[in-house]
Amino acid sequence: MNPDDDLPPTDAAAALRLIEDQRSATARRLVPDARLLYWPWGVAWLVGFGLFFLRFSPGDRELLRLPVWLPLTVLFALLLTAGVIQAVVNARAYGQVIGDSALRGRWYGCAWALGSVSVYAGLGRISEYLPDDLAGLVWSATAVGLTGALEMAGGAIWLDRDLFRLGVWISVINLAGAIAGPGWHALVVAVAGGGGILVAGTIARRRQRHRQ
């Protein structure tokens, strides 16, 4: 090995290139691939809510003969898988991060967990008094609405325009689906919601590559 390789660069241009290379390497190590954070959720919504639409279509129609339990089971399984993927990716990227950023991340995660549990506990108390189609609409619209609100909150916390815009988009399409009614809400969330998350992940990844 040449001992001169460990010496600092002797001219300003080489020093700047070295600094930029080190910055890019650090960014790649600390900033996870946006596709791993967005795409699993997009697939979960696209497939899970898509099955809901096919099995529980508007007007009590059944576009695809499926067991009643299958759409919800698939949706929960895909959401759980997406959550595990995100947790692993974030742990690898931010496991060594300390300070305010780490604290914000922990508090934000607690907001997701506690907010979801408290909302679903309330829904569980009232949904039994509703017809099945309206109960399904209330559950899905509330869950998607909570997601949109927390995405906007995350965008505000980290000044992430992409995340905030995604939260706005999810909130808008959730409102449109809720107004359209049972059955249609699942279709809107599957196509516009799941598809929107996939597009958001693609855009975020392109911007990451541009910055790196």
C-alpha cells in the first residue's frame, strides 16, 4: 500500500472533492432509501383496499368471490409487513442518531401508536351499532384520515414538503371516498391512496439521488 494514500490532498479542488465524497457517503448511510419507506405501504393499500372493493362493492355487489375474512386479513398482513420493514430500515439508518432528531422520531412514533390505539378503541365501541357497510366505512375512513393527519404532522416536524403533501393528498382522497360512500371509499383509497404513496416514494427517491 502506498503511504501517500493516507495523506491529505494538496490542492483545494481535490480537498473539495474529498469533502463532497465523504458527505455523499454519509448521506447514503444515514438517509434510508425512500422507496423502502413508501412502497410497502403503497402496495398494502393498493392490494388490501383493492380486495375490499372487489369483495364489498357498492350496492352490496360482489365483483370477485372471496371469503369474507380474506380482504381484512390480507390488509392487516401487508400493513404489518410494511411496519416491520419501516422499523428495520429506520433502526439501521437512525440507530446511532442522538439529540433532538432522535427525540422527535420517538415522540412521533408514540403519536402513531397511541393515536391509533385510542381511535380504534373508540370505533370498536360504536361500530357494533352501525350497519356492516357503514361500520366498514367508518373504520377505514377514520384510519386513513388519521394517517393523513399524522403524515402532515411529520412533514411539519421535519419540514419535509413531500411528506406534508402526501398527507394533504391522503386527506383529500379520504374525504372524497367518504362522501362517495361504502365500497367506493375502498376503491379511491386503493387507487389514489396506494398509487399516490407509490408515486411519492418514486419522487422522494429521485430527489435523494439528486442530492447525493
